[in-house]
Amino acid sequence: MLTGIISSHLEEVVLVMWLSAEPQLELIDWAAMSELLLSHRFFRLQRIRFEVMGMGRNQEQVRTWLRTRLDQWTAAEAASGLEVKFIDGY
């Protein structure tokens, strides 16, 4: 989906996911996502926001999982550019 975006003005990417266990994250090619987000297409990108449903009390653990998987991007950008928001009620 992200590979189809062609915009030199994009500053934020928001990804919404249902997550109940860390192994579900292995369905995503994180290395490819990091490489893409560091490419010239996303040179204005300042934030990646994950809106996560289904994790309950393990919120800090989820933040760590996502930062670890996007380590190339978070190393190149300010770590504060990665935002994780938890949506209750799902």
C-alpha cells in the first residue's frame, strides 16, 4: 500500500491495526517498510502513527515492539516521530 504513494508533501503516515500478540507483527516486512520510509518519496515524513486496538494493558510493550521493528527509521529520524496511540473499546 505505501509503495503506491507518490507525494513529496506527505508529513505523517497513520497505520491502524488490531493486535493481540507480538507474533502478529511478523506478518509485516518491517525492513522493507523502513527502507521505503527512508526513500526520497518520504523525505518530508516527520511522524508515523500507529493506532492500535486490542492490546489492553501491554501498551509500553507494544511501543517497544514497534520501535524495534522500525529501528532504521527511528535511528534516522527523531524517536519522537514514532507515535503509538491505543484505541479502547475494540
